Amino acid sequence: MNDPLILGLESSCDDTAAALLRGRDILASVVEGQNALHADFGGVVPEIAARAHAERLDLCVERALEQAGVALPKIDAIAVTAGPGLIGGVFSGVMLAKGLATGLGKPMIGVNHLAGHALTPRLTDGLRYPYLMLLVSGGHCQFLIVRGAADFTRLGGTIDDAPGEAFDKTARLLGLPQPGGPAVEAEARLGDERRFRFPRPLLDRPGCDLSFSGLKTALMRQRDKIVAEKNGLTRQDRADLCAGFQAAVRDTLAEKTRRAVALYLDEQPDAPALAVAGGVAANLAIRGALETVCTETDLKFTAPPLALCTDNAAMIAYAGSELLAAGAEDDMTLAARPRWPL
Ligand code: KG4
Ligand code: ZN
């Protein structure tokens, strides 16, 4: 029998997305970003995001159907992000899913957005449970042992900012464009990471928790000091600040990953693997450091292609497919949840 054809919907932050998936085949994946809408405000504005999702989600579905050459009645089930996220957007997705499920008489499943990220390496690489996952994005930073589609153990995470947020704030402090990650990485390549030594937060404490807000403050102080001394920043100052900052994030993530790997290996998994997901996983310095940890500890290292690392609906369709296959299904009482820990 054919795998079911699943329509995935994602609208929990600032990407509106729809995808069609059969098994592990992505037949279509449409992502409409909202960067331009929020650019003037220095961050995602919830009201603007909610409105854009409401206006665009059905168009994304139409485009996905067109791309896949599929008619709407042919879909077998609907998977929708039901949280966590900005409630207006999540609500749009859940309402559309309910409408489609009722109209078509097809099953519907609410998916945790974080589970979508966490299961992506099964979609892209067929990773076997249990694997270790480091989720690093603009909104999230956590270590998870992924045991099943609805079975996660959280080993630790950030107690304040996510690393992507720290990259974005650093870019803002140094007058670089948004999103800050790629801009800071490009500058760092020209800089000397040894000129400024920034703190490696929480390394003195046991466990896998992380903190990035102090790092940003340290960077701001250093910048102000240089500006006071020389009346401004040179290109080299900026590059050196970026290099020092990125090295601190890299070293902190690598050391905490080492600790998470040790906890995970205690369970003697069959095919030990570390997967990374989230926008920050695009950073080559950070990726390289994580790969080194995996080489040291004999773990397979997996990073899904970037388009599937960042927010998309294919990951939601995939997570939904595993949940549906396990017999889960939601009804019209499915709620949109701003908070929903794994
Ligand atoms: O996963 P994502 O697209 O969205 C969510 O946060 O949900 O991640 C976006 C974040 C942004 O903060 C961006 O600055 C960061 O990922 N990012 C990077 C790089 N590319 C994107 N951070 C560091 N280095 C990069 N090359
Ligand atoms: Zn996300």
C-alpha cells in the first residue's frame, strides 16, 4: 500500500509554509518568509506576523498542490503546527487545518513545532532512535534525546537567549544587517578570535544548560570601550569582535555537547548519532566544532540541508506522518498553544 499523502502546515513564527509529503518523499515544500515585513522593527512583530499568516497560508497550500501536481481531495491527512509559537499564527494554521479536515473528511494531527525540528533527521537521513539532537535557532537552544515521535528527554538548554538571538543582537550592536548570524560569521572570517576573550558562560557549572545573554553584554562593553578610546570602530575591530564572539558561542556549544554526548552514550544506543537543526547549524565554525566532538566520541554527525533546518512545513508533515502511523489523531478540540514543552 502507498504511504499516505500528508499536507503539512506551519505558521508559528515568521515563515508561512505548506508542504506535501508521501513517506520520506517531499513532493512540494513552499516557504514564504516575512523578513521584509519585520525589517523596520528590529524583530518579529506578532500582529504583523499573524496577519501575514492569515493572508498567505491558503495561497501556500495552493502553490504546494500545484508544485506536486496533486488535487486537494487526494490528500490523506493534514498535519499542522499547534504550538509553541506566536499564538496568532498558530491559530491561523489550526483553523485552516480544521476547515480542511472537516471539508475533506480526512484525519488531522496537531504537531509540536519542536518535534518537527527534532524529527527532521529521520526524514532526511533515516536516523534510528534514539539519537541526540541539538536544536539551535533564533528562538531555541536545547539538547534532546529523541526516542520516538512523541518521546523526548531534554538534557538541558538555554536559560536566557538562544544563540541565534545572540548573533542577531551582536549584529545590531555592530551595525551589521539582519539576520545577524550570516553577517557575523562573514565578519568573523576576517577577524582574530584571540584579540578579545569573551566569557564561556556556565562552563563552570555541571550539566548541559547554556546562557548567552552575558556574552552579549560583554561584547557591548568591549565595543563601548573601543569606541570611547578611538571614537569609533574600524573594520578590523568589528571583525575581531565578531571572531571573539563566535569563538565563545562555538566553544560553549562544543563543551556542552560533549557533556550531552556522555549522558546519551550512557544508554548504549545501537547506532549513536548527533543531529543538529535550526538556523545556527548553518554556521561553519560551530558545525565544525560539533563534528570534531562526534569524531572524538565515535558518533555519526548529521545536519539536514539548510532549507529543512530552518522553519518549513515538510518537517511538520513528516512528524505528523509518524504520529498518525502510531494511531494518534486530533479532533475539533485541537487547541493552538503558545507554550508547549516537549
Ligand atoms: O531556525 P531559524 O531559521 O528560525 C528560528 O529561529 O526559528 O533560525 C534563525 C536564526 C537567526 O537568529 C539567524 O541569525 C541564525 O539562525 N543564523 C545563524 C547563521 N545563519 C542563520 N547564526 C550563526 N551563523 C549563521 N551562519
Ligand atoms: Zn523553528
